[in-house]
Amino acid sequence: MKVLTLDDFSLEGKTVFLRVDMNCPIDMNTMDISGTKRIEESIETIKALNQTKLVITSHQGRVGNGDYTGMDKHVSILENLLDRKIKYVEDVIGESAQKEIKNLQNGEILLLDNLRLCAEENYEFSPEDAAQTIMVKRLAPLFDLCVLDSFPSAHRSHPSIVGFPHVLPACAGRIVEREVRNLDEIMTVAKAPHVIVLGGSKVPDRLEAIKMLIKNGRADHILLTGLIGNVFMRAQARIKYPLGIKREDEVVAKAHALIGEYPDVFTTPVDVAIDKDGQRMEMDVRDIKTGDKIYDLGPKTVEHYSKIISSAGTVFISGPAGFFEKENFSYGTRRLLDAIANSMATTIVSGGHLTTALKEQGLEEKINHISTAGGALVLYLTGAKLPMIKSLESAATKYRSVK
């Protein structure tokens, strides 16, 4: 990766646009942040920019989802972690945001509100078109430097990711710099068989990456959990009722095609745990009835998956195995992480939810690489060039360094 880093710039007195990823798990009952790993990870780069006029930006959740909120709770956590006052404005590109940026003094920090409150940040653009968005045209003239440190968002071509580096000197923050260096080192020594454990809820993104992983020799076995596991069981006609998810017919058809093309690669659950009046009830997949809410893997599936993991050369896991935030349904996620941590394989754990679970279990030291990135890391392992990395490489050739 030929990109510039913070070490290539004289930073003192510069007004800096810092794009981080503080998209955190949210407790849907209290709307409080339930896992702060991504905020904690941003601290290293923030501290490295302590002699600048620093503007921090991030998104939180997706429009229409329950975790789509403002950044007011994030600023409180940041203040506690940094032990200092952070300015905050409930605005992104309006007059209030612009005024606060212009009035920043050296050494001060400002956090803008959720970037996705700006409609443009919810769409993908080419770098040229992103540079013409209202967001970039209004804000870019206020900055001397763009620092991208949001590796979990690296697969998105949003204005904050590809627009600012097109018109400003840009470099990688400490997380992005370290992520790519570590991953490149790991992938040069990764050995077969490659076992991929996929869960979580972002099914379309996963389906696009699965075929590339298989074709590039990065997936000898794919163990399916979570919502994507349900989609594949529906494609196998083992779940006989609609799941009620977006684009269901499309994603089930794609899953069915993948199974037909690579019949020996995929493994799906044999038993699951459902929510029965608030309690965990385990059952074989063949006994699932319409209306049953699948929230976790069952013990037979965990045992079977753990055996495959134990004989792996490389294991990559992304996304929880179920509704692990509920104690009754954390079993599958915890047991699989335990099996991975105690395997002899080269291990990579991906995604904010899993990094939170790893920390809770005290297993962090047993994993070769831990990343809060989910979909971005999956795509990176396929060999795809991520939009953020392309933008940083382009900026490196365009601007070199600005001392």
C-alpha cells in the first residue's frame, strides 16, 4: 500500500478533517452505546493530532435502522477516554458546523454530528462525483489535510471516504496504516485449509464477497451462522417460511446458486436456538415452524463447526452467530470464538460486535489479528482494492507530502 501517513506531514496548526468509524453497537432498549471498541481505537490517531485544529467525523447506524442516532453519546465517551473537553455541534455541513470549524483554536477538538444525516453520505460515488457533492464543496475549503482512519468503512465510496482525498492532501491514520500492514503480513503466511465463519445481518454484502473468496482460494470451508445462515437454509428449503428480510427473493436465489456451484464448500446449522416467550429453546432445524425466531446456534452445530475449525490452517470469522447481546443467545458466538482462539490456525476476527465479545471473554491475546472492520475486511481478503485505499494511493501520487 503506497499511501502517505501522519509522519509525512507537518501537522502543527493545520485544520484537519479526520474520518473515523465510531459506529457502535446500540442497546435498543436504552439507546445507550453497548460497546465502545471503535471509539477506543480512534484515540491513538486523535492524540497524534493534538497540535492541530481537529474536526472528527463519523457515522452511526443506517437510515431506517434502530441504531441510527446522533453523536451526542459518543462525545461523552470520547471526553472520558481523552480526559478533556470536546466541542460538539448537532450539524454536519450547515452554518453551525462551518462556524465551529472556522472558530477552532489550535489544540481544540470538534466532533460533528452523524455524517449520514447528510443525504449524500448514504450513497456511493466516484471520487470525481464525490468531490462535487455539497458536503465536500462546503467543507473541504475549511481544511488543510484529510486523514482517513475508518477502515470499517473502507469499502464504501461515500463522500467522506473518497471525496475529500480527491481535493485535499490526504493520508492514512494509525488504524488504517496498521490494519493494512498487519493483514498483508498475515496473508503472506496464511495456509490452507481456509475456514471462513460468516454471521451477522448484512447479507447482500456477504453474498457478493463469498464467490470472490472461493475463487481466490481463501475459502475451503464456509461455516454459516446468523441471518446469512438462515438465508442459506431457506435456499436449501430447510426453512420453509419467509424470513421477512429486504430483497429476500433475490438473496435466497443467489444463495441457492452459490450452493449449486460450490456444493462442498458450505456448511449450515443442524440445530438452532429460538426465542420462546423470552426463553432459549433449542431444536433441530427440521423442527422449526413458521414464526419461530432463530436467535442462535444449537450445541450440535457448535460442536460440528468447532471440529472443522480445529483442523484449519487459517480461520477468519466475521459477524456474530446470533443475537449475542442477549445472554440467553450468546452461546454460539462465545463457543465459536473460544474454538478459534484455542486452534493452531492463523486467526483473524472481524467486526465490532465480535471484538466486543472477544474482550469480554479475555481472548484477545490468543488471536493473530483483530479488526473492528466487517464487510471491508471481507472484501480486502478477496483481493479487491477498497475505495478508501484507492483514494489514499491516488492522493499520495497527487500531493506527495505537505511539510
